[in-house]
Amino acid sequence: MEKNNMSKKLSVRPRRLRASEAMRRLVRETHLNTDALIMPYFVTEGEGVREPIESMPGQFRFSVDTLIRELKETSELGVRAILIFGVPGEKDTKATSAFSRGGITQRAVSAVKENFPDLLVITDVCLCAFMSHGHCGVINEKGEIDNDASLEILAEVALSHARAGADMVAPSDMMDGRIHAIRAALDAQGFENTSIMSYAAKYASAFYGPFRDAAHSAPASEGKIPSDRKTYQMDPANRLEALREMELDLSEGADILMVKPALAYLDIIRDAREAFRVPLAAYAVSGEYSMIKAAAERGMLDEKSAVLEAMISLKRAGADILITYHAKDIARWIRSSSREAAAFGTF
Ligand code: PBG
């Protein structure tokens, strides 16, 4: 008797909308789409190079020629945007190889645009991989990271990427005022239409560890400067400061804002989505990639399900654009799941 009464009262049953694959698809609120994906690539000197990155299983350092071969597959999978990180042969204290015409990034960009004119080419604009000390700015005589002196070099770097044919530049250095400096330099040279995706809310994160191995860009201790980036990247404890950084970058001319890392910063993504009316990117960084890879290699979780779940959470939080080393895999998975339909339910 009591049992009957109970079920009579239960007129609202959320499980009804989960009853079948078709029903779940019908009421799904968030979707993954290859159009939103950006695949990062590390490009290095030499020829015929396809060097595995130890800290990032499944990722490689490509020379320009092998990158071109690789991109055939990438674009066939439907990934339409890539982010290029130059890994130079030579470093100094002025990051000269970051802005030289024949630099690795510049050569990679020209070759990619020549072979794949429709592929959106974005470049990381930073100095760390090109500096002997691995910091994102220049160190002056006082032994400090000199913000304003760094701006001049960053603007030069961005301009050299635009000249090589980059569609978009993505400054990741976290110096103050760099969006303004870059925008002004681009505009002055006729690159008004080169867009800027700002690593606006970029935290001083342990999750960049594998990247620094990949790009040989770990910061060294230099005099009073410690071997971390805490004086320029943001404190992971801060939320309001992220809004302030993003507001500033927008006012300086950023076209797209980015939150980085992604999974540990979903609240920041949501805040940004609610505060700003520009496209928002989330960067699932190297450590996020390698964590899943490592756990999957040990059989602790299923790579595909874990990655797709993490990605959909970024979209749900409010990200429009997903930068991820899993971009190619995701494109492949989305394709086969729409073909197999019911075989893989969730996405
Ligand atoms: C360069 C840069 C870094 C990343 C993107 N651009 C490393 C850093 O700030 O030390 C991290 C990307 C990743 O971990 O995947 N400043």
C-alpha cells in the first residue's frame, strides 16, 4: 500500500529523458564540433624530423617538411585551425630567433599557408623558448624581468609572424600591455586584419610541466629571479584578477580571450562567458593531456570517454573554442560516433 502511494506521488521522473540513445541526443544541451578545435604543434629545425615528446605520449616535434605531411591527415579529419610553437635551434638573451625572418616559426607558417591556404594558422607569441634563461621577458641590468622592454620584442615577434602569413597571433607571455603593443605594431604595418587571441587569464600552473619539456622552455633561476613564472603568470587562487586581466586585454584590442589551463579553471571560464561578449577559448594544456594519457596507458581509465567528458565540460562551462593536443583524436572520435550512432552514446 505504502509503496503504491509513493509511486503515485512520483510524477516527475527525470530518467524518462535518459531512456534511449535517441532521447538523450534529443535533449542534449551541449555539443562537440570539430569546427571549435585547435590543434597545437611543436616545430623544430632539421628535415625528416618526427621526434616523440617523452612527456606527451602521442605528440611529436616536427620539422617543417614532416609537419606538412602530418597536416594532410589533420585537415582531412576536419580540424581547421592549428597553433604553432617554434622550438628553435639557438637561444640567446634577446630572443633573436623569435623574430628573425628565417626563424623556425616564420618558416613553418609560410610553408603551412603555402600548402594549406584554408587552414587557420595561429602562432604562439612568447619569448621563453627563444631565451637562454627560459623566461617570457628580457632581463635588464637590474636583474629584473623588464616588462616594457619585453613589449618591444613581443611586438616584433608578432609582426614577423604576420609577415610570414599567420592569420592570428596568440601572445602567451603575460607582460602588461602586450595586446596594445602588438595591436599597434600590426596596425602600423598594414596588418589590421591579423587577429589576436590573448592568453588573457593564464595561471602560473604546474600543468605546463610536459610542455616545457616539449618546447625546451623551462625557466631557470637567474640572480634574484626564481625558476618559476609567478611574477608574470597569475596566482591560481585568484578569480577577480582574471576578470581584470581579460577586461584589460579586451580594451587593448584582443579579439578572442583565453583561459588557461582549462579543467581546473572551469569557474573562470564561466565567469568570462558571463562577463564578455567575445569568443572564449579554453586551453587544455600539456599536463591535462598527459594525465589522461598516463592513466589510460595504465588501464586506469578509458581515454576516449575521459577526453570527451573533459571537453564537453569546457563547452558546458562556456568555452567556444577548445585548444587541445587531443584535437585530432576528438575529430576522429566524433566522426565515428556519429556514424556508429548508438555505439558510443554520450557525444
Ligand atoms: C609559452 C607557453 C607555455 C604554454 C603555452 N605557451 C608554457 C609556459 O607558460 O611555461 C603552455 C602550454 C601547455 O602546457 O600545453 N609561454
